[in-house]
Amino acid sequence: MLIINNNLRHDQFYLPNLVGLQATAICLYLQNHNQLLFVSAYLPPTSAIVPADLEAIFAQNDSVVLVGDLNSKHVTWNNTSVNRKGRTLLSYCINNDISLNYPDQPTHFPHNSNPSVLDIALSKRCPISKPLAVPALSSDHNHIVFKIHLHPAISNPRIMYDYKQANWSLFRATLNLYLNPYPPSIQQPILSML
């Protein structure tokens, strides 16, 4: 899920069909007329990281931030063990100049094993701050927070009207006044000639 402030200029971005990765994305417009693809992703524990999924996201777009639970473990991002997904992910990032951003604290606290860092951010040509793991929800996962160091274009907020609260009598009277500005006693010619 992605939640974005309506004041930031953005559009939904339709990703191609992905094999293992589940993702949703938006395209954020920046002040310098560039765009940032922001992707929220999840890789189920039973799915493998498919480099073609990452390629579909990173190779086709100039600036990208991909954030999510990738169920990938590697000692590089503060895990005590390494899994196949972690090796594949690290190799892809190194070979494609993708920054791997992770918190120093664990993000996942399973009941049957050691805490680990599963929630990370990958970025391409987009500087972000060091992620922090924040225990704000009642879940076995802490979410991560970070800052993106870019200048997004700001849109004018949409004006929303609550028509249930309208003063319809005043509206009708004002409309009648402007549609018929002359009292009935004053006769105005329909057409005047010079």
C-alpha cells in the first residue's frame, strides 16, 4: 500500500507483470521536471527473488526507491544469517549500482527465531537518509522511516465542498438577483438601437 499527500504531484504507475514480487508504485514529479518512481513491495517467504522483476523496475526508470519486506537476509544489512534471496539481492544491487539502505535495528521479531532485518529500501539515483526501524504498530514487523532528499513539485490542494452544509435559500436569492437585476417595475428594453 502507498499513501501519498495530495499536495505532491504524482500519478499511479502501472508496473509490468512481476513473477515473484508483489508491488504497487507511483510516479512522483519533481521540481526539476524529473520523475521518481516510488515502489512499495513485498516478497512472500516462499517466493524467490527474480532478477527480471528488479530489472523491470530499475532498468526502465531513471530514479527509483523500492521499499518493503523482501524476506531477504544477509550479514551486509545486519542479519545474523544469509539466505539465497539475500545473496541474489546483494549481487543484483552491486552489479546494477543500486544503493541498499537498511536500519541498524531489526525490523522483524518472529516468535520462533532471532530478530532480523527484512524491511529495507533500495534506491537508484535518489539519495535517502539512513532508515530507522520504528516500533509503532502492533505487529511482528517494525516499519522503517527515512527521508528522501529531493524537491517534489507541489500541487494546489483540491477544494472539497460539503453541499449538505450549503445555505440553499441564500444561493437561490443570490442567483435570482444576478439573473434578474432589475425589479419588475422597471422595464428594460430587450434590444436597444443607437
